Amino acid sequence: MDDSQLIIACKKQNRDAQKALYEKYAPVMMAVCIRYSGDGEIARDLLHDGFIRVFMQIGSYSGKGSFEGWLRRIFVNLALENFRKEKKKHQFMEEYSYIQNNESDFATENLLEIEDIPREEVLEMIKSLPPGYRTVFNLFIFEDMSHREIAVELGISEASSRSQFYRAKSQLKKKITAIISKNKLRQL
């Protein structure tokens, strides 16, 4: 079955179609859940809850735009809801001085294609960031949201979003530089 047939069958609550849809998209959505949660167990819970939400809301999918994009938005929103619930545990550090928007000092658009570092290792580095840094970083880089949009979505100031992103980039840059240096030393 192609996506349009699966969607029609899922709208009719066909269990076989729901299973097929789950099997087709679970790996991709699990990657989204892991990227936002940083924890396998939490990611599995988000995946489960996300598909329940998908099957409850699939009637609202109009067929306009990418179905995978529609799914992804549900999972990102669910991950953000989870983050907001846990926000008190992961207090954002407030920014005391203005950090200018210097995203260009670190080629984030090529982050997952760094030569000599496997993609999985880069994703593990992102996953290991503190929750606030990781969430802002993911929203800015992977969801292409502005700092203003992130601030509204997370209930923080725009300056705090910039600060969290800057700190995430700094930590990632240090980790990547260390790995590249280590790899070069091994080659000598």
C-alpha cells in the first residue's frame, strides 16, 4: 500500500493499516524522539504516545503537504510538550549579557556530514547536550525555527534562546575539534 491508501485505511481505523504505517515511519520518528529527549526510554514513550496521537488525529490530515512532515510535526510538538513538563528540572541558564547572533562561526548546516566523524557519532554528541541546549539546538537547526519562534514555543526569552544555542554550538565545536585532533594524531 502507498501512503494515500494507508492514510485512507487508517482513517477507517483499520488495524493492519495502522500497523503498516507504524512500521514504515517508526524508525524515522524514533530518531526525532531520541534527538529531542536524549534518552532511549523517554524516546520510546514519546514514540508510543506520538503514534496514538497520530491515529487519533489522522482524520485531520488533509492530504496537503508531506505526510511525513505532518507526522514529524506531531512528534516534535509532543517532544516539546514533554520538555515543557520537565522544564523545572532542567532550569535554563539566563543570559546576563547579550550574545550576538553569530551562527556563521560554526557550519551547523554541515554538522551531520563532518568528514572523518560518523553521522551517528555526531548525533550522539547532540544527544549528550544538556536538555535546554539540545532542545534549542534541535529547533534552530533541524526544525529551522528562528530564536523568536523558539522563545515563544518554549516560554523563554529570545536572548535565552540565543544563549542556549551559542552554548550548544560551543560544546559541540569542542567535542568535534577534539575528535578531529585525536583522529589526526592516530594518522601520524
